[in-house]
Amino acid sequence: LSSRWETCWFKVELSIPPAWAGKEVHFIWESDGEGMVWRDAQPVQGLTKEGEKTSYILTSSLKETDPHSLTLYVELACNGLFGAGKGSMIAPPDSDRRFTLSKAELVVFNRDVYELLVDLEILLDMAQLLGEESQRSFQALYTANQMVNVCDVMDPSTFPAARDLAAAIFSQRNGESQHTIHAVGHCHIDSAWLWPYEETIRKCARSWVTVVRLMERNPELTFACSQAQQFEWVRSWYPGLYVQIQDFVAKGQFIPVGGTWVEMDGNLPSGESMVRQFLQGQRFFQEQFGRICSEFWLPDTFGYSAQLPQLMRGCGIRRFLTQKLSWNLVNAFPHHTFFWEGIDGSRVLTHFPPGDSYGMHGRVEEMLKTAKNNKDKGRVNHSALLFGFGDGGGGPTQKMLDRMKRMSDTDGLPRVQISTPDRLFSVLEKESSQLCTWVGELFLELHNGTYTTQAQIKKGNRECERILHDVEVLSTLAVAQGGTFQYPARQLQRLWRLLLLNQFHDVLPGSCIQLVVEDALQYYTEIRRAGARLQEEAVQSLCRELLQPKAGSAENALVLNTLPWERTEVIPRTGPTGRETLALVTVPSMGYAMVTEPLLPPQPVAVRRQEDGSIAMENGVIAVCLDTMGHLTSLRLVGSERESVPDGCYANQFALFDDVPLYWDAWDVMDYHLETRKPVTTLLKPLEITLAGGLRGSASFSLRIGESSTLTQEIILDATCPYLRFRTQVEWKEAHKFLKVEFPVQVRSTNATYEIQFGHLQRPTHWNTSWDWARFEVWAHKWLDLSEHGFGVALLNDCKYGASAHGNVLSLSLLRAPKSPDATADVAQHQFTYAVMPHLGSFQDAGVIQRAYNLNFPLHVVPASSAQCPAWSAFSVTSPAVVLETVKQASPRGSTVVVRLYEAHGSTVVAWLQTSLPVKEAMLLPLEQQGLKLSFTPFRVLSVLLVLRQ
């Protein structure tokens, strides 16, 4: 069988011999493709050789009344538990790989022999692993030896005596002080990775139906299951199975955890995206199961943002479980149970299962490791053990349960109880008085290539976050204006769910196969298309009488601003002849203005070519000098003698690095890549002026990069703008290369500042300790900044996440070229913009945060009628420290609006939210004449519910 990502069907007709009366009968199926048994048109058992599930139990004791002949169907997939990589797990899928069925049999299962073998396995593991100095290891060894002596394999009547010997050992109890392990069934299913989304739907069904079968036979089994999206898939595609799952959720055995739509990447989604992960997830669990999750569950994500504790707590969660920091390449994380404190001071109780895995098999070795490895001995005496095959699904097996039954309370081994996340965390909360606190991000010292891999996915994510923001703002304002406009809640939910799905921790990071990349890009295309339509409808409704009645007559433009501050910017507009011209406009915060007579800039942009071929540009705010290679040789604030670029250095310097990780190709960039830096020096087209000044000056050039890639850049300076923009196009055809752009600056500071979700944090610019140098490549959102007292330089971007600041050099990571698991990763045409902004004072006072938003959220220009209209603003905030991030409708009825704001400077501040909307009350807050008075502490996120007059 070989048609990748399709399934084929086998019809299996069984006839059980009457002579097997009283016997346990299994249908055995062994194939290297994953399978599913169907009976009476329902899925009944998942099959996977790698997941040690190769049989379907037909009866545990054949009765005369049982059906002796029956028909089953087996659906077989042409992929294993880990996809179908060629030669190595993470290699791209092999389209020629064949999958075979090696066994299909009807058999009698001898449970007595099976139980004996499990007894012996546990005893031999105890003998081997408890060590020579342990009395207990010898007791186990001698007992196993006696069992072999007592047992005659040809005579089943000798089995009970052998089993009694084992039972005597297993029933010798521990003392009261013994460590307790809370074992919870688990099955980590990547929503897409080495297989496409569509295959994940089948993986969920195969894994979960297997869990349901196990629960029927083992009423004590508990199973923690995250990702609302996966529940939704099973609900849609396997409704019969879903009803059984709902039944076990009600019994408390099948336990929804995590509270998010998917197990998303923990670094790259925006603050608002993370809020929506929780909102969509918790709302789904509330609607489907009548409860929200009380623990955040993210065992396999590549680092955890310092803003997560506050967002968890805002969504009803005070507990967090992961284990990924055990993957750190350099420093061992010092705790397994601790309080994690975010940038605003919010704390959550955090537990890392000390076995450092989410796919345990219930073996003696794992229990001993869990107790021994626990770094918080003496502080807490309980820990989690997650058992079941994972990543590609699979889940727990009967044998895992049977092993652990023998270890429930056996002297010499930790106590093992089948438990629930709630039981574990409740005990940890009681024991928590001695726990340590970790402040700030949980940075994973590995997989830092995922900030850059698959640049088109990164760009799609940033763009679609912006599109949904703008559609929500404009639709909310259109509803508030009154009239017939309906808020597109259903369409927005569909688009948000597509965006959230693509934030899964192997999609947004770029660590997936080509087929997944194609699906993800298709989803972004759909969000862009539907988002543009929704935005147009909202603008039509909001600005009805101002828009142009008939084509061709427009002199005027209506300009809309979806950000919460006034903006003065240069915009493109279409003139009466259809030619694009530029105009300088001022638009109020979250509102619009009609442009009839464009403003004149206080100082036009001047562009001059110097004798040596270099080009100087100045706009009254900043003055720059560029050499023929496009290097920035000088960057000054006008009116200040302060030079930003050190003598003899070039900023806007492209550098190419060899990028060959040890194993995880799409995931990792290793520290040794820094030793291979080669500045890009091959000029294809020297710098020449493309716009001569006035409202905009620009110059462009082209470089050859590596063997066969080309980069073309237009460097743009707009009137009144405090930053210089670099609009970049790359035709990228490299293999195992890493492209960065570097800005050496004349600033001395031991820390650089990076934007994260709803705030920022500092990271060192030196490599004093191993914790410092392990962060040689880090992530940021829209900006990073290096400042000393009174002066600094910020680097802004519109779709990049990888960055670093070492010494006085700021770098932005632009493109990588890994070859697995997608052999074509990033080989494409790329477009992106970054900008450099020198500033006096702190980055807060200089407005770096606002300028980075402006770069990411362009003004919307719509052709308008020649009607006059005053500028209109829906919302504004009195403090520059407070950002109004989100404006959306709260209820389907349209009378309530949610506004989400955050404190962005790291200060304690009181701000007034002012609005021209007909607000009659604000939940939890007094409404006063000058608006709403809001109090913030550093980085606090605040959501306010406004009720509008109908």
C-alpha cells in the first residue's frame, strides 16, 4: 500500500470455532500503517504496531450466546505513528515507501500467562534497578527465581502458586514518607507535524476510541486530553465516538485539560491571539462539557512567554503543566514544582513531571527516575507521571495499567496511584508553602531556529492577526453607529479558529512537512480574502454617506485609523487621473478623517547624491547617509550631534551564516553558526535614488546572496517620520544558510529590551554565564531596543520574530533554509519590511511602541465623495503608557462591547478611556464625564465591558 495520506479498507469476515467456548478471543492485526477497526458502522479499536496496540478483544469469555461469525472492516492508513519519513523520522515523507500487512489472525489469548509475564517483568526490573545495596532488589530476584522453579510451562495448574509468590512481594507496603506518583493517562497528538491536519483527525479517533475501550475494562483509568480543536474534529467526523467520550467526561475519567483551542506555540502568537486561544478553548469546554479547565497544559512547546501567567489567570487557570524545559541544551532547569511569576507579578503553580516525559510506559525504571530526579525533594512529595504513546497519538495500553497496579504501594518503589491533574495540583497547593518562585520567561535553550523557519507562515500569522484586529474594530464601530449592520460574529469565529489552529506548536514554528505548510498558507489566504470582504462591509456601513457614489470622480480620500492614537503619516492615494500620488494626513485615534487638501510637511524630505556615490536623506527629524552597497553609514537625530552608527561600522549589513544543526533541522540553530559569519558583499545594482524627496525620499539597490539568491531593497524616508524603513524582497534559493541583518549602534548597555505579548522584557547583551550565552538567539515581536540613559536605537519589523543583541550589535533574523522535515522550506520569494529608529530619552517616552504598531497597522485609504466631514474618533486613551489593543463585540445582540487595554511602559499609571460611542454603563467601573478612569500596574491587561444605548 502506498498512496500517502489516504486510507484503504479491508473487509474481514471472522468465524470463531465453537470449541473456544469460555476462552478470551482476540482479533490480531499487525501492519506498519496505522489502522482502525470498524464494527456495525462505528469505530471500535485503534491499531498501531508502534503503539503496541495490535489486537481487538472480541470477547473476554466466549459464551454460546455470543456471535460466532461476524464482519469487521479495517481502515488502514499509509503512514505510521510518526508519518512516513524517508530514512529518518524527521526526513520529508517518502512517496515510494510501501506499507505492509504482516499478520491478520483470530487467536485465543491466555491471560494467565500474560499476568505471569507482567509479574516477572516487574520483579526483574526491581532486582536490576534497585541496586546491589538494596535488600529489596534481592527479595525481588529470589522471588522471581522461585517462580521459575515452581512454574511448569506445560502445566497451567502450577501458575497460581507462582503468581502468589509475586503477590506476596507486591503486597509488602511502603512507609508513610514514600513519594507518591500521580499517574494520568495521556496521548499527545500533534495537530499537524509529520502528517497533515486531515490525518490528525483520524489519529484522534484511533487514539481516543482505544482509550474508551480501556475505560470500559478499567473503570479506574483516567485520561487527560487537551486541544478543543481535536474534540471539535471528533465531534464533527465521529459523532458516535464523541457521545461515548462525553459519557466518560461526565464520569470524571476522560478529562479535558489545557483550556486552549490548540497547544499553541508559547512565544510567537500575539497577546490577543493567546487570549483567544484560551477564550475559544474554555468556551468550547464550557459549552460541550459544562466546565472550564483549571490547568494550562502545554507539555511540548518551545518556550513559554513571561506574559502567560497573567493570561492564564485571566481565563480562570492557576495551574500549569509542561516538561519541555527538560530539553534545555545548556542549563538544567532547577525545579520541577515551583511558582512561575509573569512580567506583571501574576503567579501560577507550575509542575514539570520529574520523569521529563509526557509518554511514559508505566515501567519500574520510570517510577524510580520520577522520584530520584525530582528537584524539589523536601518541598513536595507528590509528582505527575503521564503514561501513553504520544506525538503521533497511540495513548495508554492495558499493559501500562497492569504494570502500575502492581506498584500501587510496594515497598522500595514510590507509591503509584491512578489520579487526575486536579488531585495532583490540589495536593501540591497544600504542600506549596516551601516552593521557590521563577520570575520571567521560561526560555527553552533549544529550537531557537523556530523563530525564523518558514517565513511565509510567520508573515501570514502577523498579517492575519492584524486583519482580524481591524475587522473587529471597524465592525464594532459600524454596529455602534446604529442602522442595520450586523456584527459578523460567526464569520469572525471561523477565521479566528483557522488562525489559532495555525498557531499549533509545529505549524507556526515551521517544524512541519510541506503538505502542512501548504494547508497553513491556504488558511491564511482564506483569512485575508474573507477579512478583506468583512472589512469592506464594515467600512461601507460606518462611512455610508462619505463614500464615493460613482467611480472616477474622487478627488478625496477617506482615511481610517484602527490604532488608539492620532497618526500623521504619508499615504498613497489615487489621483483623478488614476495615477498614484502621495499625501500627508493626520487621522484621529480609532476613527477617520477626510483628506481634501493634503497637509504640507513642516520640512520636506531632502535627498542628495554625494560625490562618492553615497546618498544622504533628511526629513527634519532624522538624517541618514547610505553608501553604494546600501549600508547605513550615518544615522542622526536632527538637532542633535549624536551619531548612532559607530565610526568605521556599517549598519544595515547583511550577513550569511552556515546553518547545520546537530539533528533538529527546521528547529535548531546552534551557537557554532556564529563562527561562520560572512558579510554579504556582492553588489548587483548599486544604490540609486528612486524618489527624489518632498513627501517621501527613497533609494534602492540589489545584492547577490550566497550562491544563487538575490536581495533588492528600497530604503524609504517619509516626511515627519522618526524611522527609516527598509522594504526588502529576497529571491531565496539557499540550503542550510541563515540570513541576518545587523545594526551596530553607538549605545552601551548590558541589557536590550524586546517586545513580547502585551509588554516587554530585558535580556542581557553579554554572555557572562551559561544562562546568558544560551540565549544567543531569542525572539521578539514588533520591536527590540538598545538604550543607555538619554539615548537609544530601536529596530522595528512587520513579520519577523528571531533576533539578538550582543554587545552593541542589534540583529534581525531574516531567513533560514532547513531541508527537513520540508525539503523546500523557505525556497521562495519573500517580502518584508524592517525599520531603524534612533531616539532621545527612553524608548517609552520616544514612542517606539506606538511607531512599531504604526508600521504593522497601515492606515486604510478609501476613495470618498467630495462631501465635507469633520474628523471622527471613537476611542482614545489619555496616557501614552496604555495601549487599547482590542475592540470587539461581546454578545451576538450588539449592545455590549469589550475593550482590552494593557500598560505597555512597565509603570503604575491612571488613564482615562474616552469614547464618542453611546455608552450607558461600564461593567465594574464608574462612568464619568471625561470617560472611564482606569488604574494600571506594570504590564497589567484589563478588559472592560461597555454597554451601549440601543
